[in-house]
Amino acid sequence: MSHTVLPRTPLPRTGSAPAPRGRIGAGFSPVPHRYHLYLRVACPHSLRITDTLTELGLADAITATVLGTDPRGAEYTALRLAYEATGHHFDGTLTVPALVDTWSGRVVSDHTPDILDDLRFLATHPAFRTSA
């Protein structure tokens, strides 16, 4: 399993929830300050993402929110809106880590191996080397 399941708020069901499995460089441009991560303190996958973000020197180019314990908090609402932007009336489970494209407001991916690969790709991209 590559993510931590968070509490969900039910919405009217309009179809199955799509799995957000986009990739940076394939539909999402590698632009500094475009992406945001949603993480959770007790999640080992979030810790891997955080460590990789720091090791690759991307902490200044990609922002992150660590979700609190209250599922009614503003950060959960923002993550829910990103999932809903990904799939109309998304009724699936919110999961972290989640990589969000701030330009479109959509979740790019919530699959840890893909997020790690995308971070490695960004670290080698010229736009990110010059922005640090």
C-alpha cells in the first residue's frame, strides 16, 4: 500500500472515483512553485516524501501541508477540494501523501512511488536547478 487512508466525508455518488495517477512531465509541466504536497505526521510514506524533498533540495520549490488531527480542519477541506477537482463529485477516500497541482487545483498523484519518481525528475530539471 502506498498511502495513508484518511477519514472521508460522503458526497452524492455519480460514478466510481478515478485513481489520481498523473505524472509531472506527462500532462503536468515541471515548473517551480507549482506543486503542493499534503502529508501526515504518522505516515511512513509521508516521511519518505519529506526526506526525499529535503535530500533533493526541493523544499523551497514545492510547498507542503502536514494534516492535523481534525478532519474538519481547513487543510482537509483544501485536500477534499483538490480530489473533487480531479474527479467530478469525487466520493473516494482522501489519501496522503498527495501531490497537488496548484494551477489546476487537481491531485496529480497519491501513489508514493510515482511521487518519489516525480521529485527525482524535478530535481534534475533545469527549471528547478536554477530556482533554488
